[in-house]
Amino acid sequence: MQSEITRRASFSGLRYSQCWEDADVLLEALDIRPGHVCLSIASAGDNTLAMLARSPSRVTAIDFNPAQIACLELRVAAYAELSRGETLELLGFRDSARRPGLYARCRIRLSPMARRFWDGLPAQIEKGVGSAGRFERYLAMFRTCVLPLAHSRERIARLLQGGSRAERESFYAHEWDTWRWRFLFRGFFSRFMMARLGRHPELFRYVDGDVAGRILARTSHALTVLDPAENPYLQWILTGRCESALPFALRAENFEVIRANLDRLEWQCSSLEQYLDRAEPHSIDRCNLSDVFEYMSEEQFAHTLEQLGRSLRQGARIAYWNLLVPRRRPERMAQTLRPIDALASRLHTRDKGFFYNDFIVEEAA
């Protein structure tokens, strides 16, 4: 079955060159064990690679967008060919004057499709692969054109120093949360601006209510309840770098085990619906589903979840995020999937990918 969203719009360009979902939260939710068979939405590849750190038997990554598969392929090639430091340079997490040469070393491992894709983006490779996506360019516009109108570099640096929760809350209340900050933030992260510059307009089809207000509330949580000094996603948004923290897959303690398990990863250009049409019953143990369900109607979501339920083994776990559209198991599937709400709520509270409104963990009965 073709994905509902692909019938309404084309998604041929690179939408995301980084994963904006917290892999620490994902891995704790899924509790991947050796021998598990896993399914993952590819996106930019970071969280799919992070799953390899738990040594599953197999991880299958899928994405209906060939550009996202090319993004995953380049990351896999970097883990295979480069050192960790060189990978950080190629992705743009560290300064570098040699990214074209690093790409050339990875290029030999790419499929013809991925090679053609990245060969056509020399300027993006020069700047760092992690900044090449449409969403990352949108965030860069916020960082360079909007944020300086609200806060100085010195104030941003002070925010990112973190501190105790009491210190963070005081700093936010007295120095950060100004009328100018709220006005500029709400304007830039409005439905209109996000649909025009950041995300495809069709991704808002099922969104109701105050988009900017919800994102602002989650951002307040990230700047006070969470510690900015430990949040790589926030640091990239505000500075274009990860100053004191990195996503899971790029940390020193995880890089080599991911590299050692690359042979357990496979990928295919496919929608979730198409993949499930072919999947064997009771063949999947763990699923990273990103936020794919909020791009579906309620009817299509329920149908896809039922399809997935038939492919899950008993005790299998699935995890997915809600950004702006509420999606969770319908009551008619109570005998098939049971929510693990206490775990999901606890993890959502400390989710460093802070803009998501909800995090869902469900288990096959």
C-alpha cells in the first residue's frame, strides 16, 4: 500500500540531515536485546545507527524518501571508513577544511543512487552534511536571522552553561523570557512559517490549534527543567554546533560498537505501509516509528497500526512521537497493544528532542 502522504505531495528532497528525536529516550523505551529483530524509520540515520549499539540480530531501516536513504548510506559509509573525529568533521559537528576529501573516502561505499545524490551537493558537503536538510536550513535561518534580534551571543552562551534547576529557572524568567523572545519565536515557528520554510505544508493537514504556542511551551521546558549544557539538539539550534554534548550515536563510548555491528543493518526505500504489506507475521521485536503516524488520517493510522500489530511478536515494543497531532493506540486494539504509559511519561519528561508534545510506548499483548 502506498503511503497516504506520498499520494498528496512529493518528498524527493532531503528533509532532515539529522534526527531530531532523542536516541537515549528511544533506546530506553525499546529495551533492545541481543537477538531482537528491529524495524526503524531511517530519517537521517542517527537513531537507526544508535539501535545497533544494543547488538540486535538485525535492524531494517525504511524510508519512502530516497534522499533520506542516501543520508543513512553516507553515515554508514562514514562509520565504516572514517575515525570518529573524521565523522564528526564530515557531519559538521567539528570544524574542518577537508570535508570533500572525507566524502571521497566514503563515496566508494555508496550505492549508485546515493553517490549521484551526494555528488550533486558539493556545497552542502563543504559546509557539513548535518546542515544539508530543509529543516536544518530552517533552523539555521532562525539562528542567524531571528535569534540575534532577541538575545546576544553572551546571553546565549550563559544559557548553554546550564546550572542547577533553580539557576536555570531564574535565568529564564529574568533574562531570557522577554516579550521580544516570545514575539519572534511565535512568529518564526508559526504554522505559516514552518509550512513555508521548514516542513512540507501537507505535514500540517491534521494539525489543529496553536502550533507556535505548543512549541514555545516545550522550549520553556527544555531551557528550565532540562539542562541546556547536556542537550545537543538545543545547542545545535542555538549555535550550529554541539558544544558540550553529542547525540548518542556520535559519543565516544558508542561509536566503535556501532561500527562493529554495521553488518546487522539493512535498508530499503519503502513506506511503512508497503513494508508491512510484505512483512511476515510475528517477525518484529522492536520498532522505532519516529513521528510517521501524525501524517496519516485517524483511519489510516488505525489501519497501519493493525497491520503492524500482526507483524509483532508477543512482547514486542514500538515507540513513536507526536509532534502536533495526537496519535495513540485506538481502544479497539486493546487486545493487541497495551500502552506502557508510566515509562513513556517518565521518558517524555526528560526527552532532549524537546519540541515533541508526546512520546508513546506500546507493547504487543
